[in-house]
Amino acid sequence: MCGRLFYLLSFVLVLSLVGDVQAVTVNWTDASGDHNWLTATNWDIGLLPTSADTAIIKTLPGPTIANEGALTGVLRVGAGSATGALTVDGGTLTTATNLHVGQTQDSSGTLSMMSGNITVGNNLAVGLNGSGTINMTGGTITVGGNLWIANDTTAKGHVNLDGGMITANNFQMRPQSGAVGTMNIRGGTLIINGDMLSTVQGYIDNGWITAYEGKGTLRLDYDVTNPGRTTLKAIHMLKPNPPNGSAVPVSTDQLQWTLPEPNQPGGIVTCDVYFGTNPAVEANPKIVVRRTVETASVTLTPSATYYWALDIYDSSISNTEPFMLSPVFTFNTMNQAPIVNAGADVVTWLQEGRRTGILDATVTDDGALIPYTAKWTVVSEPNGAPAAVIQTATTEDTTITLSATGRYVLQLETSDGEYTGSDTVTIDVYNDSCQAAQSVPGYQPLVGDLNGDCRVDDTDMALLQENWLKDNSLTQNWFLLP
């Protein structure tokens, strides 16, 4: 027996040591010189980082991710006292836990997000203890935990959101005194789970979040643009449409804007409009020349990025020189992943041994490719319970029948043929409506509900009468003072 026990303990120890060896720290070297994350020789161990590893980028130039499949456990862009950079342009990056841009006090990191997708399993810190910057012109960043901007007292964090979309479970700026953090929004969108209106408005009031360097308007809402979520966008005073940084269907055939009023009564406001695919916007053709118009027809092609800008003239100021030069607005006809909201979590109860309810999801897709497909699956359900029955698993809105108490987790995954998007919903099922009510945080029992059945009725009255005028206080003082 002792021999067997010793062998078993030794075997467990060997397994634990093997597990420890698997998780390593991997440093970016760019040894091949091709700047490609997916080139194994660009990492100091000669292997690509895995979801169990910590990847560190503290040299320049940093890697570029232009293809799908980059992953790591933890990613630090800028660490120690060094500077690091990362560019994502059309590829995908997944971190199992945290992404830190500017991790340590004397470090500096820059993330350039141009297109593609980044998925952060836990927290994204832009300036954890050091200096971090995100320059985002497209793509999506999805944060499963907290989005922090300038997290610690020594941190400096800056986000320039010129396009694309950042979604996060929570959002926090400058929680420690001494931190410096800003976000300037031009064409992108920030989406946060839950009601964060007062928090984000406080950051705006402090001047930490601006629109077009103060020349635009921030639009903040909860449960309007995205159900159950807080959404923040910026609008330039010229109100460009398509919105700056957006992805639009290739069928879009018109630009729109709003001209300002003349400086003096009687003045006439006209504009020139440059439009094309050249980022040097003035190298593109003028599709409007000194006209008082607020629309222009365009023809778009698939998978293209467009740039446009306006020179605004006011005859009450000058007939030859523009009084306003707009920023460069951009949009694209690139395909974007569908955005999925599986609906709010549910607390319910069985009736006659079952519960049938509605799965009410919301899917937003740009329609650039084929119409998206949807599929519901059961991620988890109570052990030994009859399987959950989904009536039509291939539609975003359907019904489900549950036949046991416990927790069910369901996932809706959508695909447009190129990209997928997914979200989960949790359903907690109880025996009756009282148990369900008692499970909700903040539940307060009714005064007089003596038997705890969530109602005050004759049973409670009988209990009260049965114990009326009874006294179970102590009748003898066992602690006597001298």
C-alpha cells in the first residue's frame, strides 16, 4: 500500500511539474526581420506563444498581425524600462487573460489597431504603471473584463479612437491620484456593458474624454443604441455621413454633411469636397467645387477604404481662402464581424414541471457579405437534467423549454461567412416564484411574512396568533454585579 501511494504521489508531482514547464515567458526579437507575429523564429524560444504563455514586446519594431491565429496568455507591450509596439492590420489576436500596453513604470507601449479583431479574456490596461497609447482606426477590440486607462499613480494612458469599435465589460479612467489618461474620439465607438452613464459623463465633464479635440459633440446613451449597454460616439460639427470610421455596405451611394452658418448676415457658405482612396486626401479628386450643397453622389467598390475632407468658404470672411478645413473623414466597405447580444440574464421558475420562454437576441451586421446565419447551443445545464429544448436553434429569436431547476448557459453564435460573433445568456431556474424572488440580489422579505413564502396571508396570521403574547426572553440574570 505504501509503495502504491508513493508511486501515485510521484506521478502527480511529475504531472504538476510538466504543467509548470508548459507556461513560459516569450520575448519578441524580430530575428527574421519580417515583423510577423506568426514567424516562430521572431520569438526568443523559437516557438509561437501559446494561451498559457506570457508574451513580452519590448523592442522596436514590434510585430504586425495581419492573419488569423495570434494568441497568448498574457501580453505586455512595453515592459521593464523598454519601449514596445504592436500593429494589428487585418488579423486576429486572442489573449487568454490580460493585455497591458505600458506595463511597468518606466516602460512605453503603443498598440496600432487598423483592422481585424483583438479579444482580451480579462483586462486591457492602457498605461498600467507606465505609458500606453492605443491608436485605433478600424477593427474591433473586445475586452472580457475591465478597460483601464492610466491605471496607477505613475501611469499615462491615451486612446485615440478614430475608427472601429471597443467593447468592454467595465471601464475606468485614472482611478489613482497622479495618473494621466485621455480618450479622444473621432470616428470610433466605445460600448460598455450595463449602465455606465454617470461614470462616463463624469469623465467627459472632467475633460478626460473629448470629441475631435473639442471640436465635436459626444453622444452618450444607455439601452438605446445597444440594449443593456452604454454607448459613446463622437460627431463632428459638420456631421459627416457615413460616420467617420464606420464600415458601410458597398451599396452606399451618397456623402452627406452640414454646412455652418455664415459669419455675417448675407454671407454665402460654399465648399470643396475631396474624395477617394488616397489617405493623402488632397491628392483625391474634388467631387464638389465651391458649391453650396450638403450632399454628393459616389460609387463605392468592395473591400476599400475611402477618405474625404471639406474646405469651407464664407464670403463674409473671404472669397479666396477657406475659413475652415475639416479633418480627414474615413469609412470603409470592409466586412465586419456581426455584433451579438444574446439578451439579459433571466431568473425564472418551473410551472407544472417546466418553463417555456423566449430567447430574445439582437444581432447587428453590416451586410457586406451574405446574410448572417445564427445558431443557439447549450453551453451548460444542471447535471442529470433533461436536455433544454430549443424550438428553432437557427434563428436569433426563438423559444426554449426547460424542465429542471438550476443554471442554464446558452450561446448564440452568428456568422457572415467570414467572421463570427457570439454572446451568452444565463437562465437560473427555481422551483417556484418565491425561490426565484429570494435569489435576486437585494431581495427584502415582506414585513409579516413569518413563514418566508413571499406573501402575507392567513398562515402568517395563524402563526402570529399562536405566539401572541408569548415571551421567550430570559427570566433570570446569571451575570450578577457585586
